Amino acid sequence: MMLIIHLFIFSLPNFNALIVIFMLLVGKLSFGQNAKNKEEKDKRPTKISLLSNYYDQDGDRSAVNGGLGSQKLESFSQEVHLYLPIKSVDAVAIDTGIDHFTSASLATIDKYVSAASSGNTGVSGDETRIYGNVAYEHQLSPTVTVAPRAGFSSEYDVQSVNAGLSLSKKLKKNDQVLSTSFGATVDRWMVVHPGEFRASALDAETGASASSVNPYATPFVYSGEAIEKDGQMYPVDYRTSYALVNGFSFAINQKMNASVGLDLLAQKGLLSTPFHRVYFNDGIGDEYQKEVRIEKLPRERYKIAISGRFNYFLDPAIVLRTYARLYKDTWDINSITFGMETVLKVNKSFAITPFARFHYQEGTSYYAAYGQHVYNPEEFYTSDMDLATFSAVRTGLALRYVPFANAKLDANGKPIQHFVAMKDIGLRYAHNNRQDGLTGSSLSFEITFEL
């Protein structure tokens, strides 16, 4: 089993490089920290978490094709999380990662254009995203912690920057913690429309212009900013998101604790996906001649979510965890989510956690399936099933192993460890099944070290 896990993790691209870089960084910073602060009594350890994930899905309701076609997708993700205490009241948290995925839907953005034309656009079903975030935690007092943060994300058609500030306060009564976090994200989109909507697109069979592929596929004209990518010019649009996340956690008694949350989100700008097609109910069966437009959605969206968690320690070996969330937004999407997991501690070193989650969503009136919309230029329309009415179930199993749970303790009561001590190992499998037939499975593997 360990051999399989080893091959799974270290065969992923760029993961070894990430490990080497961050282990060197940690070694350097840890040495500097010990030299500078050896008189301080900060017992917080440096933590490194290495996380790898594989995700696979399939379905036949692709929004790129107007609600029909393959949704096959495979994704590999590698993440590194570093928590580095600087002084007794400060710490730095760094998260970075690489996602690479292959999508059958994205490969059909240019499904009507010739191979030569498609090759010039650079649009394909392969995508790589890199991202990073840095937060600086500072204790204003023994009970108050503030943490400014900033980050970025980069992929083929979207560049993002974000910044935020988190604040938490410990209350004396019942282990209560009050937290709030505000963040803003700016996304810069290189607007990639389906091939037949771009003036340079050519019909794969005849070599004619895009207008002869479909009389309704009129190229969009933008008067604003544009950029060049792979020899093509693309218009640019923006999306701005503001999030306010609030939480309150507390202990009920020695066996029970709970938390509640209130999340508020505001979005403005490009909220539709520029390469999603929508086909209309015009009585025409030939897709080449069928009335089609690019997805059109409002440029504003406001969301609110209320959530709650409840944990019950049935006995030292069994913990029950429950979760519930209510969601509503200005696109008239409403949803409810219930989740439950049971932590079963086999011994000090090993725990098994089966879990399940149920989700129901009431979709927006802007949604209709392939060929069901009636065209009205003043209205909004989409055939993206993510915005429709559906129910979904997720089930899975998590395993956790703590190799030094029975280690001998030193004079300070800490486990006797080597320079790099492995704290725990986690393996998690989840399977998703959505009402419309979309299925997906994910496998995650995580190793955490403490220095």
C-alpha cells in the first residue's frame, strides 16, 4: 500500500522540485529562527504539509456545447502549505500549488474550425494553473490575532490577484472564538469565445468564414482593452469579488462543541463564461444552422450563506461531526447542504473516517437545457448545469496515521524526533454522484511534518 502511495505522489510533475525548494527554505528559516530567538519561549513548531490530489469526472451535459457533450475531465494538483513561527507573537503562512487538467469540454471550444485555424488560437483541452498565497499572523494581545494576506493565480485565460485581512478574538467563556475575514479578488479575463464567434475562424469542411458556419454566430466587437496571445488578439474583461466571512465557535460542554458562520459575497463584472454556448428552440435540427449565442448572465451577483457545525465526542475513540449550510443569491439560486462524518480511532496511531454529504440546489430561471431557450436579446440565458436544479451525493473514506503517537517524550514533554519529524499521513477518497449523471472521484494524499 505504501509503495502505491509513494508512486502516486512522486510521479506527479514538479512535486519533487516543490519539496526540495520548501525543505531548503524551511531549513534556512528554521536555523535563522533558532539563532535569533533561542531565548524566547515560543513552542509553536514549524509545519509543512505536502498535498497531492487526483480528480476524475465524466458526464454528458457540457456547457461548452450548449448542454450536450462530454464533461470528461482529469486533474492533478500538488500543494505545499508552510507555517513558520517567526517570534513568539508572529508567524508566516505560505500556500502554493500547481494544478494541471485535461478537459474534453475545453477541447471543443473550436470544434467547428479547421485544424490549422485551431492550432493558431492556442485553445486546447490542456490547462495548467499556478497559485500562491502569503499571510502574516500577528498577535495584538494574548486573545487577539490579526493576519493580512495576499496572493495570485495564473492560467491560460485568467490572471488573478487577491488581498485580505483576518481577525480573530478568543473569549474567556466556554472556549469561544470570534473570527472575521475580508478579502477582495480581481480576475483579468482574456475573453476566448467559441471558434465560430471569432472573425478569424474558418469552417473545418469548406474553409469559409465563420458566418457561413452559423448565421447567428456573429463575432463580438469590443472597443476596450485587448491583448495578443499565440498570434491572436483577444478582448479583455474583468471580474471583482468581495467576500466577508464571519465565524463563531464555542464549547457546549466537555463532549460537545459547535460553530456558526455567516458568509457574504459580492461579484461584479464578467460573471458568464465567454466560451459557453446556448442553443435555442428554433425547430432546426442541424447544429451548424441552429440558432446559437454565447452565454449571457448579469454582471452583478450577491450571495449569502449561513452554516453550522456540531461535534460530539461520543467516547475517546468515536467523534461525530455534522455540518449544515443554507445558501441564497440574487440569481434566485437556493441550496441546502447536509454533511456527516464519524471519526473512529482504532488506536493512538490510526483513525478511520467515513463521511457523506447531501446537496440540493434550486436553479436559476436563466437556465434551460440544449435547444429549450426562446431567444430574447433582453433576457439572460445559460445551459450550464451548475446553475440548474439538481441534487448530489458525496460519500467517501479518510484514513489518518500518526507514526510518532507512541514516541518517547523529552524533558519538555515533546516527542523525541529527528530533524524532520513526520507528524501524520492522510489518505482520502471521495465519490460524487449528481442527479444529471455527472460523476466524479477524487483521491488525496497528504503528509505533514513538524520541525
